[in-house]
Amino acid sequence: SCYKLRNHIMSTVPKLYYWGMPGRAEYIRLAFHAGGVEFENIAVTGPSYGELKASLSATVPQINLPMLEVNGQHFVESKAILRYAGAMGGLIPSDPLQQLKMDEAICMTEDVFGAVFATFSIKDEAEKLAARKALSGPEGKLTAVLKKFDAYLSGCTTAFICGDELSIADIAVFCVMGNMVAGFLDGLDLDMLKDYAGIQAMRKKVATHAKVASRYENETEGPLFNGFK
């Protein structure tokens, strides 16, 4: 079973700030949506990010994206915000051991992000594209990570990662894998996941869950359609 915060009062609708892409914010957006928690999604641009930093620098010591504003307070670190969204929406298991399982899966997603984000520092575009293509090659770093993740998911004996109910662990894994094939990260092979039976089964199970599918039902093109529908 999952627990849901009932005594926490939000005087204003939470505001989630992030770039106009899935990235590290999509699992937060999806957790709020699946949990039925109203939030305002604010797509940040280069100029607006500069304005945001200037307006908050005196009171907020660390201004990174994604950032969540709740009742005038600002919070960063995507996994911390994800946990908050999960707690508000009843997407965190009540059993401590299942919470451990949840956190394990969420932490494992960092290896997927890390393999790709290492290419962001490559300035030459052709070199960057070649590096990303190599990631999912036979000896690629991303291939090694995906093989481990596939084995991990294939070993799950319950409907979802933490049992029979959807949790933020499933949402996190679903969204991180979706990022890899969404098409906004140039150079990545959009078919890289097709041969990973465990990953693909999990993606289908989450994507067809009513609380998840409703977020993407109107998407007909673009990253959210490519990677998440």
C-alpha cells in the first residue's frame, strides 16, 4: 500500500521550473499528474533563467533546474522534488523495505543519465554525435548500463518495482528510459531499447497505466510522443 500526505497544506499551487524538454523534470511532472496533484509547469528559457537567478540569488543559495516553489520556498535536486511529489500524490510505498527498493531503482537511473550527460561538454558537434552513437554500441557505456538495468527489471517478481501499485520508482525508470529515445538528444539511437525485454515490458506497463497514459494522450509528435506515449 502507499501513503499520502494529508495534513500538509499548500497555500499556493506548486510551481515547477525547468527547460522546455523532458529531461530531469519529466518524472516530477508525471508524478504530480499521476498523483492528482495540481501544479504549474513553467518552461524556462535562457533569458528567463537569468532573470530567475537574479531575483532569487539573495535568498536562495543554490539555484539549479529543476526547481520547485512551494508556498514561497524554493527547492532544488530532482530526486528530492520527485519524492515530495510522490508523497503528495500517494505514490510512495508505506513499507520501509519497499521504500528502500524504490530509492534503489531511482538512484540507479543516475547511471543512465550520467552516461549521456558526459557528452554535453563536447563542443564539436560532429564529435558529440559520434560519441553519443558509440554510447549504445556493443562496447558503449550506455549499453553496459542498460544491460544491468534490464536484468534488474527482469528479476522483478511483482507487477511494479515496489509491489502491485505504481510508485515513483516506476515513474522514474519510465521517464529516464523515455528520455533516451525521445529524440531531443541528437545522436542517440532511437531504437536502442528494442532488444531489452525487461525494460520494454516495464515501459509498456507504465505507459498503459491509466494515470500515466492520461498525461500523454493528446501528444501526436515530438519528444513526449516519441519517448513516453
